[in-house]
Amino acid sequence: MPDAASESPTLQLAQALIARRSVTPADAGCCELIGERLAVLGFSLEWMNREGVTNLWATHGSGAPLFVLAGHTDVVPPGPMDAWQSDPFAPEIRDGVLYGRGAADMKSGIAAMICAVERLLAGGPHAGTLAFLITSDEEGAALHGTRHVAEVLRGRGIRPDYAIVGEASSHARLGDRIVVGRRGSLGCDLRVLGKQGHVAYPHKADNPIHRLVPALAELVATEWDGGNTHFPPTSFQISNLRAGTGANNVIPGEADMVFNFRYSTESTADSLKARVTAVLDRWLPAYQARWWHTGEPFLTRQAGLIAAAKNAIADETGIAEPELFTGGGTSDARFIAPLGAEVVEIGPINDSIHKINEHVLVADLDRLSRIYEGTLRRLLK
Ligand SMILES: [Zn+2]
């Protein structure tokens, strides 16, 4: 029986990438391998490494349109190794399924993109510019990866027209879902300041827990917006709540709360901050709020890239109307979209990402690669 790996360059490359132990923010030689493949094709490579993060920007051709293929080589930690059926960094195929950390998120996507471009260029010249933006800082802080490269591109006046991020977007079948937008993400570390004292002498203390509770109740009960046809309503969630000294007879001096918004395009970070601040000011005599804004929402509405991707998916899978999805967490698309690009995320089935025994269907690798190739062909004719 022929060895499956020898038949599929995408599978071979996916395996080679999974075997590199690139736990975020390590790249572990993935970008070097990617760069070698792209250099052979005539891409110009530019390394934008920063703060221990590996960033590769590689371009081929010139002029418009500029089509960016984007991805990350870093993976989340494997968790308890003995819970895995096979070594997460020794890719293994069992029953037509490829197992390994990064198999779905998102080394298969990168491998499929590179093989798609290899076939495209073998077919002759293309219009415009083809680019790869690959980073090793997506799963971690995401401060020095795509965000940094996007800042450099902005400084040079480079505006991508189209971008595909190869994140695992599919739900039950390859191509059944395209991510066309993401909610924004805004969070806050709140410290409520009171005055510590003995529970027997409350008039000499100021209990920050008692101060916080009505504010918290109001925040939890607030309807921030109703969402719209593309986004669910903005959600407010408290992720941490801490107060108390451990002693049962001490009123604590402070209470800490961490909360997070995932917000729709009906709200903005500034509008949410202002509304929260109004509630806090009403209930809390003294507090400190440290806000962190980790992503603007984005939404691709234009027909160009979405139409091309839908046609390529229909050709390969027969799925005529993939769901245009805006749920889920954040991705590096949030840094690319503000440059003015139409951005979508297309990748393998996402049900095993970040889990033990992460995997991808071997049969989906070449199909995904042909979806990328078909999309590129339609827009770079
Ligand atoms: Zn990912």
C-alpha cells in the first residue's frame, strides 16, 4: 500500500511542522522551514522578529491586489502528556486522522497554504502580490506578532486587499463555515478600595464587598446592546472575584474583580467604558480600574473575497452556502482587518483545538489546500 504521506505534500509539511515543538511563543524552526519553501518559489523574505517572537513577511510579485495568507506557528501547551494517545509532537496517523498539537490550530492551515501557492506558481505568473504573514505569537500575549507586523506595514503605507487567516473555522464538515468577523474584546481589572477593620466594629471600617455588590448587580443586569444581523448581543462576564483576608473576623480593605466584554459592532470600547464608569461612580466611593482592550470587532461584508472563497469551497466540497460566522474568540484577523483588508478565516474542523489528542482529518488537508488555491486563482487572475 502506498504511504499516504508520500502522496500528499500538504500532509508531509503538516507533519514536519507538528514535529517542531513550538509552544508559544517559540517557533522552533517552523518559520525557517516555511521560509525555505517560499524562497525556492522566488518569494522575498523579511524577518520582523521582536522580543523573542519570530515573524516572517514574505512577498511575491508586485502591485495590486495584495493578497495575504496569514497564520501562526505557535501552539498552546499540550497539557498532561500521558493523557495523549500519542506524543503531541510526534505526529501520528490513526484511521485517517492526523494527531498532534497544532494539527488543527493551525499547522495544517499553514501547510495547505504553502502547497496551494506552490501549485499556483507552477501554473505560471499571477496578477498582483502574494504575501505570507507568519508569526509565533498568537496563542500567547499576541503583542509582538501580527500586531507588530501590521504596525510596520501601516507605517509603510501597505494596505492588503485580501487576507485569509488559516484558523480552524469549520464546524462539522470542512468548508461548512467561514469566519467573516469577530467580536471585540475589552476587559478590566477593578479594585474596590475600602477600609480594613474588625467585623465587630463596622462603623470604624468600610466594607468594599458591600460597596461592590449593588454595582455588580447593576452591571450583570444591563443589556449592553441587542447585537445585529451579524453579531450576537454584547456579553459582559465576570471572570474573577476576590476579597477577604482569610480571617473570619476581618472586614477586608479591598475587593478585586476582573471582567470582560465580548462586544458587537453596535458598541465601541469607549461607549462600554463610559457606561461601566457611570455605574462604578454611582456606587463606589473609591476604586481603581485598569482597562485592557485586546481587539476591535471586525466584519468583512464585501462580496469579493467572500464570493471567491464560497465558490472555491463549493467546487471542492459541494457546500453551496457556508455559514458566515462571527462568533468564537479573537484571532490575528483583528490586526489585519484594520489595515483595510477584506479578511476571512478558513481552515479545518475546530472541535479539537487546544484539547488533548488534537487532530485533523487527513483527507481534509489536500481539500483545504485546493480551497485556498481556488480562492487565490479567482482573485489573482
Ligand atoms: Zn490558532
